[in-house]
Amino acid sequence: VESELSLLIAIFVSVFLALAVGTEVSFGGWISTYTMNTLSTSESVGAYITSVFWGAFTFGRLVSIPISTRLSPPLYLFLDLVIGIVGTLVLLLSKNNMLSLCGGDWLILLPQCFQTVFLCQHH
């Protein structure tokens, strides 16, 4: 029974991480085209928004280190998911607004679920 549970957890973690990484990479590749086509911006603005995205990604990884030492892994993962959902809602509910696009970028990428999943597995 314990080995079946371990296998189920490993499958869940693998799917979760594949979806998380796939979302990050897909959004990073898509955001420039979206801003140019939907918001009618120039290539330079699209490149700027892409830079904001990857800057938020890097900043999220940097900030996650001290935060992860102060919170338990399950709580940290829960907060990551809540912040990510709020960021996704900001993007979905915005009416093609550049400011909300940048804000949604930051809210989606501040959480860093990737490394927290490994910590939760051993907690």
C-alpha cells in the first residue's frame, strides 16, 4: 500500500511540475506576440513585456529563497498556488490593458512552486 501511495505521489508531482514548467515557457514565448497583436504595440514594447516576464521569473526565484526558510513547505506551496491563481485571474479579467498584463506577469511568477513541490514531498 505504501509503495502504491509513493507511486501515486510521484506521478502527481511529475504532472504538476510538467504543467508548471510548460506554463512558464509557453507564456514566456507567447507574451510578446500577444502584446503586439492584441494590444497593437510595437516589437520593442513586446520585447519589453517579455523582459518584464523573465525579470519577474528571476525575481520570484530570488525572493523565494528567504521566504522558503520561514514557512513550512505545504503552507508555502499553498500560498504559491493562491498568488498564481490571482495573477491568472488578473490576466483573464483585464480588458487588454498593458498595466494589468505587467501586473499579471509579476503575480504569476512570484510564486515558485517548482522547488517547493520537492520539499513537500519529504515533509
